[in-house]
Amino acid sequence: MSVVFIDGPMLTKFVEDSATFEKCIKERFDMLDVNKDGVLSRNELQDDVNDLSLVESALQSKEEVNNLYDVLFEKFDTEKKGTFDLKQFTTLMKEVMIAKADGFGNTPVCILLQNDSLLQKVV
């Protein structure tokens, strides 16, 4: 783990550098696609969160986490297959990163990151 300072413009710049962003998302997708079937299932995504023991997931009830995944799949699983392909996952991650950038704003925020966090690529 590492402690870093990050702000909204840093995240926005990362997302706007499409070559770097897409490369990082593809690496993450490939890591999460445990069974190598070319799509991410809900279980593969949830197992990643559980494996990392993220503070966010520890602070939410199982019902809240399930509701979050329901919303994500409703919005980004456009074909209603119960999975995300790389394109859908990239769209999801872009929206998540921009939302984080908006939330951070221009003031640097000190956060604790797992070593394999996507945000590590930003700093």
C-alpha cells in the first residue's frame, strides 16, 4: 500500500490520455477475467473487490454492495447478458474515473492505495 496525493485534474488528464487509459483498462480487464472468456461476470468483479479488502466495501452492507452492482449492470450491460465486455468495462471505468475527478475537485486529496489500484497509474 502507498499513501498518495491526487486531485481531479490528475485523474482527468489520465482519462483523456486515451492510449494510456485504454492500455491500463485492458490490463485490469485481463487480470479480472479469471476464466479468460473475454467478459467480466458479476462474480469476477465482486471477487476483485473482496480480494482487495477495500475500505469502501468494508463500510457498506452486503445489500448496499449488491444494489451498486445492480445499478452498474443495469446501466452498462447494454446487451443484458450479465457480463461486461472490454468496451462496456472501459465505458464504466471512464465514467467512474471522471466521477472521482469531479469529487476530488482541484484540491489534492490524500488517499491510501492498494499496490494494484488503477489510481496508482495516475500518480
